[in-house]
Amino acid sequence: MPSMHETEPRTHILPGSFFARDTVTVAHGLLGKILVSRRGDTVTGGRIVETEAYLGTHDPGSHAATKGITGRNAVMYGPPGRAYVYFTYGNHHMLNVVTEPEGIAGAVLVRALEPLFGVDAMMRRRASRAAGARLRERDLANGPGKLAAALGIDLADNGSVLGTGTLAVHDAPDPTEPVATSGRVGLSDGHELELRFYLEGNPYVSKGRVGPRPARTRS
DNA sequence: CGCACGATGCGCT
DNA sequence: GCGCATCGTGCGA
């Protein structure tokens, strides 16, 4: 049973052509694939169990909605197969994979991983953010902010080419779990579109709630 | 268990 | 200034 001591997957890195397709196809196709982060000697990663598709100018939930190219979203319009990382809520980084041919905006948010590699390192990175609390393995990367923290991802990864540097997606057999679809999590606009994909019954899927973001009351 | 809320910093109007 | 592709904690059931 090699999994306990495995430090990196033996499978092939996905080619750029995998990402140069329509965003929904890529979001669906990434389920079950293996995301790997390499920071020096530290290798962490796991199986992708939840994704969301973010489309171009006609998608009200996308950073590319109506605004055109800005400093933040420019990577979404660039070549496919790169990481689009942004910072939000003052605390959290989000990892996306750029899709569609160059010039067309699109990205897939990777929302949850089933941890496979470097579990101890992921625990350490996550513990620094949640001091004191005991962390279950199923809570290591069951949400996009947790996933980025566990893999050590920050803005330095924005625009990096997947498979050539510190981040890569490896091929894997098609998942045995059925793929379920729902509205996207945490959006005020565009949550009604069925663009979230996850492996039904997998315990590492996030518990984020689907629907309109509740209005925040101010004091 | 579920729901409610504050933290926190940057992009955009 | 406002809002955000979130998270952890606190509190009640």
C-alpha cells in the first residue's frame, strides 16, 4: 500500500490542451484529478472533489463580468492552463485554473481536495491560521480558502504555468462517485446558475451553502 | 448540530 | 467607501 508514504503522484501531468476547452467541460473534467503543490522539498496535494465554473462577460458572478480586462482579472483572459489566484475577504486566497483559448475569459475555481500528499505539512500550514484548534483531515481543504492555505498558495502563484513550476494537475482515473451539480456558493449575483460540480457523497466536499449571500447588517 | 457575525485588506466606483 | 467566489468562533437547541 504505497499511499501512506507516497510523496508525489506517478501519473502524468495534464497537458495544456486539457484546459483550452470550454469552462464547464474543464470544471467537470477536473473532478478526480490530482492537484499538487511543490514548495522546495515540501509536496502537498490531493484529489479534486469540488469545482466551480466562472465564465466571461455574460456571467454576473465572474470577475470578468462586464468590466473588461482589469489589473486583477487579466489572467482570466490569458493563455489556458495557468493559475489565477486572487485575494478576498481580507484573509483568503482563491485558486482558479484558467480555461478557454487565449483571449476568452474563463476559469475554474478549485473548491475542495481530498488530501493525499503532505498531510502533515498541510496541517501545519492550516494550524498557523487556526491556532489551537484540533484539525480533522476532512477540514484541511474542504473550501477554497482552506485549500489555498493548505497548499501554501498566495498571490505569488498568480499567472504561474501549471505543470512547469510549483503547481501541477496530474491525470487520474475517472471518479467512481457520480458528479452532482448545484448553484455556486457565496455569490450575490449569479448563484442561480448551475455551475458548481462535486463528487456526490465524498466527505471532503465543502459545506458552503448555495444561494444568495445574506445581506450583512451594520451596527 | 445549525445559524450569525466579525475579521481583514484590496479592487473598484 | 463598499463589497467581496471565506473562515472560525460563539451561542442556542
